[in-house]
Amino acid sequence: MDRIETPPDVVIRRLPLYARSLRYLLQEDVRSVSSQELGERINVTAAQIRKDLSYFGEFGKQGIGYDVEKLLNQIERILGLNQEWPVGLIGIGHLGEAIARYEGFRRQGIRIAALFDSDPNKIGTDINGLTIQDDTHIERAMREQGVKLAIIAVPATRAQEVADMLVSAGVRAILNYAPMVIQVPENVWVRHIDPVAVLHSMTYYLAREEDKES
Amino acid sequence: MDRIETPPDVVIRRLPLYARSLRYLLQEDVRSVSSQELGERINVTAAQIRKDLSYFGEFGKQGIGYDVEKLLNQIERILGLNQEWPVGLIGIGHLGEAIARYEGFRRQGIRIAALFDSDPNKIGTDINGLTIQDDTHIERAMREQGVKLAIIAVPATRAQEVADMLVSAGVRAILNYAPMVIQVPENVWVRHIDPVAVLHSMTYYLAREEDKES
């Protein structure tokens, strides 16, 4: 009984959260978990987890739950994490430096492989053994290393220009920290991280509460 | 014809993106915009924009489009951005420091008002004129300043402990950068920013492409 339905993107976005929780369970030496227990850890219902996983085959046994290590391995394989992904990071300001120094990537299949900036004072200096390169070299350097993933941490005014260089370099997926929507061809994936927008989506609720109180 | 329907959270999450695009349009001196044009800037359909805004009343005129400045003011008022929101930031590592130094908050209704860390070498030092405080003082300091919003940028192992302190301090909304789901009471909002999970949701697509090519 094969299912050939394509999983919606919202399901793909949840898989890494399942994987992360399973990794914690494994660290805690938990070997088996029900969809109920897994769901509580990530605020998703048990039914949702079962439905999400059903796109990818049969996992777990009714009444027994999932084998934590096995399910983690399966999800990591689905996400392509049975290999390491080199990533180019463009923009080494405060945020870029924090990203370059973040230890959490390496343990989870992501390797920051190239750093770029346009500031002559930064170009040629090292972070964690990687030399910051002139960002006019993005295309050559990324192609040489076969890098398909990039993180943009430049100011909004430069984001589109950098995105264009990345697309020319053959990059197929971009994580964009610049507070600016970038335009890319249809075959390039873009996700956006924007803390201001996230905070504003919560001030909405706080402001309503204040109105009620006053 | 009043609509009293409560807007779903997904709509609330999109409002800040509309506001951001309208701010750019205003900077470019664009005075009027159609839902079509606005939609193209944020990869949302015109119909979606009209539906989202319909939760909050009547905006724009058929065939004329929206007055950019007026719509921006209305959305900012809906999001509670006609006031400034003080925010407590806990964890002043590389990421926390980048957040503390980020200029983009202040221009958009967010003021980093208090910094906390547990490292004796950091406590007492200044960033942008704010002194890093001992994080055991969170409850007193946040209450004194009436801070309802907080950003967690501590390691995963400390995130829940810090979240508990914030809840005790009366914080009602938390932006969590720690790679860990935190448990809070129902009346507290939490949003999560996790770059590893975001990257993993794209490696899925890249891995599938490689499979096709090989």
C-alpha cells in the first residue's frame, strides 16, 4: 500500500522538530516513545504526528510506540542528513559572526564551509579556522566547493544583490536573515528568519490584553 | 457589517510582513499600492491579503488600491506598535550580543530594555549603554520595568529554567532562540527561532534533487 502523495511543505517544516525531540530523548536514554509523548514535547497532537509520518511510510507499532533511534535515523535520512551539507555564510557582522561560531550546526549535518564579507577590514581574517573571503568571489568559491546552501546575514540594502550572486553560483536553498524579501528563481528555496516580525506577531496579543485591562 | 470573527494566528503572523513591505514602499516614496503589488513583494496572493485584512475592517478601495501610509498606520495600530515595547534579553553570548546590538529593533517599536547573563565575567559590563545584570535578578528587574516581552538566547540546557523565571516575572511573550521547546502556562505566548530546523527543512528538497540526478 504505497502512498505517493507529495508531503506539503508544512509537514517538511515539522520533520526537523521531530528529529530534534528524538535526539533529546536519545540523550536522555529514552528508547521508545508514543506519538502522544512526542507530540507533547513539540506542542503537536499525536494524530498530527501520525499523519505527518504516514507520508513517508510505516513507522512504529500500534500500542507500542516508536523506537526512538530508528525513527530518528529514518527522519534524518528523509531530510538528507545522512550526509553533511556545506553552507556558505555571507555577511560577517555581529549576527554573521554568531552564526559562524555556533557549535550547534556541525552536530546536525550542517558545516559552515565558506565566509564572505565586503568589508576590507574583515576580508582575510579568520573565524574558527575559516578565512573571510571577498564577497565578489562568491560564485567561484561556492562552485569550487559544490555548495548548494547559503545563509544571508547582510543588511537589507544588500540582500537582493547577494541573493543574485548566490543564484549565479548554483545555490539552491537560502536562509535569509536580512529584513527584506528576496526574489529568486522558482527552483531556489528561500526561508526567512525575521525576529522583528516574530516579536510583532506577539505584541498584537499583548496590546489586546492591555486594552481589555484598561 | 461588522465581522467579529477572531483572526487565526497565521494571519497575525503575516501582518508584520505586510507592515514591513509597506515601510519599504514608503521609503521608496510609493503612496498607493494594489493588493496584487503588495502580494508580489511577500509571495502572498492578492486574495490572501484582502482576506487577511478583512478580519480588521475595511481597507483600500476597489480599483484604487491601498493608501500606503494609512494602511501601514492601521496595521501598526492593530499590532500594538503605536507604543514602544521594552524587551528583556537573557543570554549574552555571541547571538545575544548580536541581538543586543541590532539597530533594527528600535526603529520598529522594540526596545531592548534589560540584559541578563549568568557569567560573572559578563555581569556588570555594558552593551550599547545597557549593563548586563545577573540573571538571578530577572524577576525583580523585569517587574520594576514592567517588561512583558523577552528573548531567550541561552544554551538549550538552561532554556527551561530561564523560561520559568520569566513566567514568574510576569512575562507574557517569549521569543526563544534556544534549540529546545520550552513549557509555559497557556496564557504565555512563545515563538521559536531555530536556524538548524529551518536549514533541515530545505536539505530535504536538495537531497531529493540529488537522488533524481544520480
